[in-house]
Amino acid sequence: MPSAGQPCLQHSGYVSRPKPQGSGGFDHAAVHARSGYVYVAHTASSAVDVFDPASRQHLFSVPHLPGVAGVLVSNEAQFIIASNRAENTVAIFPPGPDPRVSKVAVGVRPNGLAYDHGRRQVVVANIGDPSVPGSHSLTVVSIDQRTVRAEIAVPGQTRWAVYDPDAQAFYVNITDPPVIAVVDARQPDCIARTIPIPSVGPHGMDLDVSTHRLFCACDSGTLVTLDARSGRILSQRSLSGAPDVVFFDPVHGRLYVAVGNPGTIDVFDTKTMEKLASAATEKGAHTFALAPTGDRLYAFLPASNRAAIYQVATP
């Protein structure tokens, strides 16, 4: 753990963002490992913004992504996937400025993304529309063909999704009923099973592949840790409020959970699942990105329209 009096996250500066063109703030983000650049869904501008933490400069934006919500960076395949909620598409493009963007039509209001590099397929978790029967769904997209492989009905509104390369399975949070839907990546045409979650509103999620644990942050303000194979609940911990984005740091054995109200990032030790700290961000800041090296964290602040950079203290 950090020494006495030393915070888990040490604030080290800000990066100013382009002025938003509408409402909606920021959403999911990810880091391109080779360059260190951060890609963040700027929903308010229907663009993915890219900044360099080293120079603390905004570099460029990828525009024409209506209502962009999810961003996934594949460092193995060197491309970025963005889900565009206002257009019902996903966009696929390479890293770097002025990329050639291709789009694939998916389900209603796509959001969560999970990528299977071995089969080069992505699962898109579509939020759906309560007024449209059957619109809660998953879309399986072939990256190479840029086509839809399958549409899978789910029992309720989706949230985030992750891929487990060992189990060869996708896990998708469903808000109500509160379950995690499991899809076999080898036959991704139906739900293989569901895992009940004993808390209201499964939302953010991440996976520790080495221990087969899923970390599921719920709207009730509860962090549920469970065994992905058996579905057994391992622990439940209180959060500072209703959560959103979750990142597991395998380098330092920590879990970070963004809570938009009051505006914190809760930090947990994943060996004990005890809370280490709550780092203040800004009210409404519900999203962040973690560097693959685990040494920096980037929180996105919608009220002040900037990104905060935090240095991660070594345990």
C-alpha cells in the first residue's frame, strides 16, 4: 500500500478539451498502448477526442460519430471501435489522425463493446428502447468482413461487456433483471447462461483473467465480486454512490470505480477487496481510462471540460 498519508492517486495536471458542440459530456475511453494516446468518446461533440498525456495536448478528433458512447482500443489488431448511439452503428478505424472510418449497422442504441481477437469479432451491447419490443440485444460483428454475424436477444437493458480469452466467453451486464449474460464466443448466436447478481442495476464491469473473477459495479452502490466460472458471489462492498466505468489494474492489483455523484474514483485492493481510498474528481465525472502500464489514470470532467491526470502510487 502507499505510505501513510500518501494517496493512491496523485493529481498531476489537466488536459483541456475542445469546446463541446452539444450536450452529453464524455463517455468511455481507452488508451492506445503503442503511442500512449488516450481515445475518449466525446458524446457532446459526436466525436472521439485524442490527447497525448505526455505533452498534455489535444491532438485531433475523429468526427461524424453521432452520439458516440463506447470506445475500445485493440492493441493486438491496431484499431479502434466506437459505438454510436444516435446512429445505431459501430465505427472501426486505425489509430492516428484522419483515419479512414468504416461503419456497420447494429442494434438500437449501441453502447458496450467487447473484442475477441482470436476470432476477430466484437460483441456490441445495445441498450435498446423500452418502447420497441425486442430491441434489447447484442450484435456480433465480424471485423474483417465488416458484417453482422448474429443478433442475440437479451432479457433487458444492457450496460458494459468484457471478453474472457481463457473461457472464450463474453460477459454482458443486464440492468433488469440484474444478471450477467454469458455468450460462448465459439457459437455466438445465443445466451449460453446467465449469472444472477444480488444487487440492483449491474453497470460497469471488468475481469481479472488470472483469478477468473468478475467485478460488477451496480447502481445500488454495491461492488459485487464473483467467480466467472461458477457464478459464486465472493464479496460485496459499498461504493461512494451509483457507479459507471470500472477498470482492473493487474499491474498493481487494484480496481478503480468511477462514481459520478459525488464525483470520486473508488480504489480497491483486489487481494482483499477492501477499499483503499476515494479520490475526488468532479461532480458528473463518471468515466476514466487507465494506462496499460497501470501508472496513470485519466478522468474526464464534463463540468470543466477537461481531463485530469493522476499518477498511480505504487503499492
